[in-house]
Amino acid sequence: MDNRAIGMFDSGIGGITVLKEIKKLLPNEKIIYLGDTKRFPYGSKSKETIIEISRQCVKFLISKNVKLIIIACGTATSQSLDILKKEFNIPIIGIIEPTVKYIKDNINKEKEKIGVIATSGTIKSGQWEKKIKEEVKNVQVINEEAPLLATMAEQGWISNKVAEYTIKEYMKCFKNIDKLILGCTHYPLFEKLIRKELKNNTEIINTGTKLAEFLRRYIEDNDLQNNEKTNEYKILLTDLDNNFNKIAERLLEENLTTKIEKAEI
Amino acid sequence: MDNRAIGMFDSGIGGITVLKEIKKLLPNEKIIYLGDTKRFPYGSKSKETIIEISRQCVKFLISKNVKLIIIACGTATSQSLDILKKEFNIPIIGIIEPTVKYIKDNINKEKEKIGVIATSGTIKSGQWEKKIKEEVKNVQVINEEAPLLATMAEQGWISNKVAEYTIKEYMKCFKNIDKLILGCTHYPLFEKLIRKELKNNTEIINTGTKLAEFLRRYIEDNDLQNNEKTNEYKILLTDLDNNFNKIAERLLEENLTTKIEKAEI
């Protein structure tokens, strides 16, 4: 048993899609969510910068006495997870490993075609393709950089004409794939638009769902459950933005039961 | 007389719109253009980062023996120009001063409404509004952050549906203005789409044109003309990208007469 909170961070609002999945599967856990809105977007920053700001987010969450840390951000996972794991003595889970594990266990045919859509930083890091190919033989990975999507989500443009035509453009290379990994936690916001552009039998993988399932097993296996009745969560942002509440509520599909606070990092 | 080249830099391809205007007005000058594509976009980076990378660009151009430096980037101008001017002993001209001077000389009525569209970094710096109000009394400035446009231009999406609807969204607050400043050198790529959304008598100000006019006077006043017959220019990029040639030629409205080289910064 461990009644401390789970800590998680993202560059902004995208990780709320992961928070939602974790709340669903682990309703009895306290969660502290840190959105680094001040330094959003991570996707276009250098690897060195991302490592440094991710390190600061981890230190901040540790200072809040969390029991483990979720990197609910594709870019921070791909660029900094391996390094942070070596530097800190706390369990840190990113968004890549849980999805790769899921794919490994769910390959349905020879030479599956797996699409990955993510920020420029994530795609250039090559982490998705590398980790998938380490676990699955005989698979084809098709990568697509989507430098506009996270920013679009952060401005709340998730169902307007701009979003619609942007998704149409980015989906052109995925017409014939078996699975599509949404490699940035902002992208589930566009899932309906994405669905319209793909073959019916293409599976869309929300990395937040896979992460929540992985986390539930991890907590059980390591006996880290919270044994108090609680479903408390806190949201802290490095830069307060009036828009955040509205979009967060839309993402969570419920009213916020917490006051958003400013995080001084 | 000074036969050395003019140096200029931008975060990527946007400054090519300025290069074009300078080539037109000063056909006898050699130009060295540095596009910092490796670290594009500047618009979402912190002030400290922008100062540091702008400093590196200036040093690089000085090492190429240029006679003066143009910052052909709205974000770098608004965040770093004042500091760089103090640090370096070479004339440095940004995109704000020439346009503010033009506006000062071309106010047509009481309480003109001037729109500024630029990256988040530039708008948050407040530099445009501050510099305009220092020179012009009784003017209203309407600011709009456009976090998507530079990235969209850099991917070559300048006339597709995404660009069209994005411009429609961003122009909503400018329906009733007298002048619109394109505060990022990427934005002249969208000028046709922008024109469609504004009143006929709204003047669209291309900061590159104003900079080229300012530069011509500056060179004459300071006797810095090149007296050799030349119209040579060089383009150096910190990260080579196959797309750049095509977009650069579209921007320049001519075939490139130079081979693009890699700049090691």
C-alpha cells in the first residue's frame, strides 16, 4: 500500500487525455497533474532543452511527495525518459513502453503496417520505430511528423475546418495501415476526425489508454495501491490560461472538481 | 563604399520574403542569408533561448565578414535586437523600426486602428505596441497571436484549405482596422488569403518591403554601397531540408542561382 499521489506531467493540456484514462481505471488514486503551459510546445524544442525542462518537472513532482511519475507527453518521453530514469530514484513511466507492449501482444498478421503520428521532435528521435522493432519482428513502421496538431489542440481548434483539413492532409500517408499510434497525448482530441480518414479496420491506439492499463498492473504488481477512499486530483500549470479550464473539462467529459493552481518552477 | 556582403538571418524560410525585397531595391549588393532551420520555430521559444540563438547567428555572420546585419525575423527582432545592439559593434537592423517609421510618416486620421499579427513570442513581448506608441500618439493597436502560421508556411501549406481557414480565423479580430502589420516574415506568403478577409481600404504592411526601403537609405546615408557589379547571394541553412529550395523559389519568384549550403553553428 502507498497512499501518496501519482504525479504526471505534460507540456500543456494534452496529458489530460491520459489523466482521464487513469481516473477511469484507477478511481481510487490521488493524482497531481503538472501542465507546463509556460514552455509549451515541447515538440519543436531541442533534445537538450526538453531533457532540462523534463528534469525540472520531475523534481517539482518529487517535491510534492508523489509515489511514481507518469510522463504524459510523447515528446518528453521520446527525448528524455531514458536519461531521467538513470538520474532519479523514483519509478518513471512514459507513453511509449505501454503501447509497444500492447502491440507486441496484439500482432494479428505477418508484416503489419503500423503508423506513428507525432511531433517533429518525437519522430526525429526515432524512438517509436526503434522500440517497436526491438519487440516485434517483421513489422513496417510509417512515420509522420505533425508539427501543427499540438498547438492547434492547445488553442482549442479540435473540430473546426482548420482541424478537419489538417487531419485530412496528415492522414494521406496512412490510408493502408493496420494500426495508428497517436504518438502525442494531444491527438486523441482529433480522434473523430482521424477515424473518418482511415479504413474501418485500422485500429487507432490512444497511448493514454494503454498507459493506464500498464499503470494499473504496475501498481498491483508492486503493491502501491492507495487504500483510502479518494478520487482527488490536482491540476497545476506553469502558466495560467483562461482557456485551459474549458478545454480540460471537454477532455475529461466532466466539470473540474479542482481549482487550477499556478506551479512555480 | 563597402564591398562586403549584407548579412541576414531568420528562423527558417520566412526571411526569404525580406531577401526578395532587398534584392529588388538594392540589386547591387551581395547578400548572405542564414536560415536557422535546425532550431525553427523561434516563435514558441523562451526569450533567453532566442537571445542565445540570435547571438550565435550574429557571430556566424560576422565570421563571414559582413558589413551589417539584418534580423529578418519578427520573433528574434522583438526579443533580442536591443540586447544584440549593445553586445556587438556592427550595425544591426530588425524588422520593427523600419515599419514603425513608415507608420509614423503615414498616419491618415485620428485614432487609427493598427492590427499586428505575429508569433506568440512577439506579441507577448509587447514590442510592436510599445514602439508604435512611442512614435505615434492617439493610435489603437490590436494584437493577435498566430501560433500556427509560421510552421504552416515552413511546411509549404500556404494556399491549401488549412491555410485558408486558418487565415479566416485569425482575421476575425481585424475586420475594422486601417493597417495590418505582418509581424512575422513568414506571413507575406499568406498575403492573398489575408487580403480576401479584410476591408478593401485596409493597408497590409509587409515588413520586408519597409525594411528594404529603410536599408537603402541607411546604406546611402552611411556610404556603404557596393561599387562592384554584382547581385550574388548565398543561402546557408543550419539544417538542410529538401523542401526549402522549392518554397524559396516560389518566394523569390525566380530560380535559385545559388547552391544552398549547410551552416555549422
